[in-house]
Amino acid sequence: MKNSGLDKILGRIEDLDSVNLGILVQRLARERKMQETVFNTIHDGILVIDSDGVVQYANEAGLTMIGLKNADIGVTRLWKMVPDLAKSLQPEASAGRVVSPVFSRELELSYPEHRIVRLYMVPIDAQVGHDDSGGYVIVISDLTEDKVSMEELIESERTSSIVRLAAGVAHELGNPLNSLTIHLQLIERQLKKIALDGAGDQLAESLHVCQGEVQRLDGIITHFLEAVRPQKPELNELELVELVEEVLRVQEAELSDRALEVNIEVSDDIPFVLGDRGQLKQVFFNLVKNAMEAMQPGGQLTILARKDDDFVYLQFSDTGSGISEEELSKVFQAYYTTKIDGYGLGMMIVQRIMREHGGQISIESRKDVGTAITLQFPQPHRRVRMLKDGSR
């Protein structure tokens, strides 16, 4: 590579007079400013640390990713601020010195916020006459969004596979049920033609029971398919609080029987959202039902509605038995349930419906304390902006 004009000047710096030295300083300052501008436009974090791990430089993305301030540059050791990085950067470290070779690795950062990153570290050439490394250049790429999108895609594919399997099984069950219905009707007609004694009444009663059970199974399959089949939501303007109140009126008798108290708290003037009335009622019904079944008599369900500039939030908080940390990670998995008579599909369906509405669901819980589930709905102007960006 040919030397630049600046390299030539630096090569004979001892021959420069005061005027030319001043010009050189100004030129160096301009080039430094240009380089900083370039580095600060890069979305990846760029750090330079010395052999003791002290951060000597960080671009704006790097400062944000690891929670540094400008005042920390030249003072703070990297692993003091971000232990997760320290463990990755110095697997063979001793006395606080980095001894790792060039490497690339994915890891999770917990500070200042949860991120999944790919870290690439390159040693700076050692100074002449010294055995120590001159330090390292570290490039940190934020993979959080890509990872979350991939996890959602995998979960969506898994859900679709389950739905296809369930639909196939339901269809196969429907065929023998139809056959049973037809033959039970034939038997009923034959019984009416035959004059029997008291045994005839008993047979007629048994037949009636069988017909009722067949109808019940058919209804279960019908409702099951309606629940798990992905259906594009029919979006209309909805008042979420009014919709929640409709669901609570349907469940009022059961709430009363269980001696449970429900409070609705509206902290703001809640705007309407675009949603499918039937699907969102199903979401609210499932959440209230789960809360009821988790609480003992005297328990309390609090439903809080609030908003910010872009979203409307509904939080369902109960004082129930709570969910352990191990179980919490499995709540949205298909067929996972802690209920004796549960099918493990309710929360999976809730999550799917929220995604189809461009929303999100989060859950917090403490064992023997209670559970809080928060639904996040985009306001109409936010939904339009997301569609223009090509995202949900």
C-alpha cells in the first residue's frame, strides 16, 4: 500500500517548522473528526481496550451497548462494567490481563439491557520492545432482533405444524362420528317400529345418551378447530375496556361462585385499537379463566388499562398460586399445562392471536404470590407506520 501524503509528512516531522507543525495538527484534527464521524455512523459497537482491559475508545454504538459514558473512557476496565464480556474475552486471563487470541463468539449481555451479540476481537500489534499485547479492537454486533425474529419464526412453524396435525386428527375423528350418528338414527327408527316391553324404554334412553355424547364430541371438535386454525383477524375499531367488561359479564356467575373480586383500573383516556372482536374476546376469556383457576376464594384480579404514545396496554394481575421460573419459560408451548384437565393450548392460542394483531404478550410471575400478564396493542397510527416499514 502506498503511503498517503500525511504519512510522508509524519515521516519527516522533526524537520517541520512551527507553521507547518500547526498545519499538521489542524490536519490531524480534521482527519480524527472525520474518522469519528465514520465510526459513529456504524451500527456495530467498536471498542479499543489496552492490555489491562481499560477502554481507550468506544464509538456511540459501543457506549450504548455496554452502558459506558464518555467520562469512563481511559478510566474504566471493560470487565468492571460488563462482566459477561469479561468472561468471554479472557477465558485464560490472569492478573486482569487479556491473553485470548483472535476469536468470534455469540453471547448474551445483561447490562444495561438484555442483548444477544456477536463479539469479534482482534489483537493490536504489540509495541516494539514489549512482550505485552498492545490491546484489542473489539467489534460488537447486536443480533437481538434477528434472534428474536428467528425464534418467532421457529415458534410459528412449530405452531403451524401442530395446527395441521390437530386439524388432520379432528377430520379423521369426524368421519367415524358421522357414521355413528347415521347408525344411531337408524337404530332409533327401528326401535320405534318394534313393540317392546319395559326394556324398550331402557334401550331408548341409552340410545338418547349415545346420541348426546356424539353431539358433544362433535361440538368439542368444532370448537377446537375454531380455536387452533389460524384465521386472519377482521380488524375493526374496538374499545378494549368495553370488550373486557363484556367478557367479565359472561364469567360473572363463576367469579361470584368462586368468591373472587375483579377491579378494572383505567389510568388514561384509552384510544380505540384495530382488532377482531371474536378473537380478542377469546384472549380475554382465556386470561380471566386462567386467573380464576389459579386463585383461592377471596382472591383478586386487577385489570389495568394504560397507554403511551404508540401502544395501549392491558395488564391482568391475579393473586393466585403463581408460576415457577422453570414453568414460566414453557407457558406458551403447545400442550404444556399444569392443570389436570387442561390441554395446554390456551396460552399458545393467545400468543398467536396477539401476534396476528401486531401486538405482544409478556408474563411475570412469582410462585405463591401471583401472575401479571401484559398485552400490548399498537395504536392505529403505529400500525400504519409498521405496515409502511414492512413489519408488523
